Amino acid sequence: MRIGMVCPYAWDVPGGVQFHVRDLAEHFIARGHEVSVLAPADQEEGLPAYFTSSGRPVAVRYNGSVARLTFGPVTSARVTRWLEAGRFEVLHLHEPMNPSAALMALWASTDEPVVATFHSSVVKSRALQAAHPLLRPSLEKIRGRIAVSQEARANMRRYLRAESFIIPNGVRVDRFRDARPREGWCGTAEAPTLAFLGRCDEPRKGLGVALRAMRDVLDEHPTARLLVAGPGDASVLLRDADPRVVRSTEVLGVVTEEDKASLLASVDAYLAPHLGGESFGIVLVEAMAAGATVVASDLPAFTDVLDGGRTGVLFETGSADALGHAVLDLLADPERRRTLRALGQDRARVFDWGVVADRVLAVYETVIAGADGEPDQPTPTGLWGRLVRGVPGGGS
């Protein structure tokens, strides 16, 4: 099958959507499908053979974070050429409601059956609300809608009035299950280690909550350590933190995928103190697969991933006291940690790419079969047609 995928966010910046598209594309390629991915990129060297750049991204504030997107005439021209060269049997767009290459690919698509995955739990904005009359004809091109969680599905129903399949994000479970602990990151009964992964200077990731919770942890375990991995500058938060917490916190910065798996396999617990804006929780699955016990905010998306709290510990979102008490209770009960570790590794199997990709492929086959029975649609012409198809010869 010839599959075209569009990722709206900068390919060379770590992010959940980028990893999802990368892993899905590489899984399908390994199974013999032809896959081409279009996305923004700052650097066009050293990228995979299946990748095509839609241009250099621009930073845009979106959903409580900063998204790096491409949009405009140059992107339109690149999208058009990519579609014409690809002759895809199915076009899979990710987050097509963003002002991005994914939306422009939706506008420019003609014959390709379109599948869209909605990752975000927030899809409404004033700009989208104002533009909805213009977007409606394009949204009707989408033949298969996928939401990565109940939260994302609920927002699609609320704002787009559309139904969808729920297919979660995927994880290479074996890679995390087989990860080797690293001695320097492993804890002991007297000196446990905890991990936080996420952008340090993005408030909604909740590092500040974890740092405040560490005060209670250190009262009981004075030599406990918090290992912080991810991009961003943690110095502002650490400057205002308790001096004991500062001494017990080790900032690792950006880590490789291999190091991330080793970190999760090493620590006594993984902390996910996020404050909101999460539609899934891919790192929770990675942590469970690696054998870490998960302590997470009781966000709806995290609650779903942890099977209502059966495979991890949930605490009141935003409460440092609740997080601290949850960690202390867990550290005091090794048998509970062993039980949650086993349940978590079983739960992670649900999200393995071998399972998830088969469900995505079933959606592809469904929309392709449906498209085969439809009459051909005319290609857009005139000024509007040039807008959505791209200006021939424009941009590069």
C-alpha cells in the first residue's frame, strides 16, 4: 500500500505526535508498505529516506505549549508537489485542524482517501471557530477519523460534531521491556530514585509540582533523588525550590531513546505531575513497559492509560501534597510496587505497535474500499483551486 502521512510539527524537535508518526511509518515500512512522511524540518540533512520537508517551521503558541509549524504559499507548493509525486492510496493527516502542512494537504487532496488522527484534547480556538465555515467542505473529505483517547474523541464530538475510532498511540514495547537499568540511576531502599520526563520549562508538564512534592519525600528519605530528563531550562524552578530539593535533583537534559528506556527501567517510580492539556500519555506506557511504577495526575487521559488506577497510582492534579504522600506510600510498600510493575507491563502490551498498527491499517482498508465505490470528484479550478492546490512553480 502507498501511504502518505503528514505531521504538522517540526520533525527534528522531540514530541509525542512526531514520535507517533515516525514509529507508525517505520512499522508499516518494515511490513512492506511504501510510506512517505511530510513535515516541517529546520535541517534537511540526516533525515530518513521516507521523509520530505514542508519547509522551515515557525514557532506558534498552541494548546498551552509552543508548536513549530509551517503554513503559507511555500508550504502549499511543497504539499502539492508531494501529493502529485506520491500518488498515494491513502493520505493520513495528523492534527489537520492546526494551521499547518496537514491542513494544507487536506485542502489540496483530491483523489486520495483521507484518514485523520486527532491527538489533542483541545481542538477549539477562536481562529478555528471563525474559519469553520471555510473549513467545513474540506473536513467532509475525511473518510476515517481516529482519536487517540476518549478525551480527544469527546472534543471531536463537541466541536466538530464528528464520530471517530479510538486507536491509542503506540509504543515499541519490547524496546522498553528489554532496557537495561543503569547503575547510576538505580535506587535503594534508603536512597530511592524518581524520574520526571518532559519539557522542564513548560508549566503544564508539572515539574514545579514534583519539586514541591520532593520536600515530603526527603523528610522520610533524605538521600532520595529526582532525575529530570527533557528539553528546556529548569534553572528558574530550581532557583525557587527548597535547597534540599535542589541538592537532590539531577537535571539530565535531553536524553536519547535508549537512555530514556534505561532511565525508566532504573528508577523506583516515574512521576507524571502534568496539569492538563494531555490527550493521551505515551510516556506512561513507556514507563510501564520498562517496569517503572507510575504515579500520575488524575487527568482523564492518564486515568484511561492506567486503567482507572489499576496499573498505577493516581493523585489529585496539581496537588504537591497528594503527590508526595502517594510516593511515600508506594516506597513504603515494595510488594505493591512489584504488583503494579507486573500489571503495568501487561497493560503496556495493549499499546504495542503490533496491535495499534493493525487497527490503523483496518481503517485504511475501510476508507479505500469506500472510496472505490464513489464517483470521481472534479479537481478544484480558478482562484480557490490555486489556493488549495498550490501555485505551480511557487516556492521550493
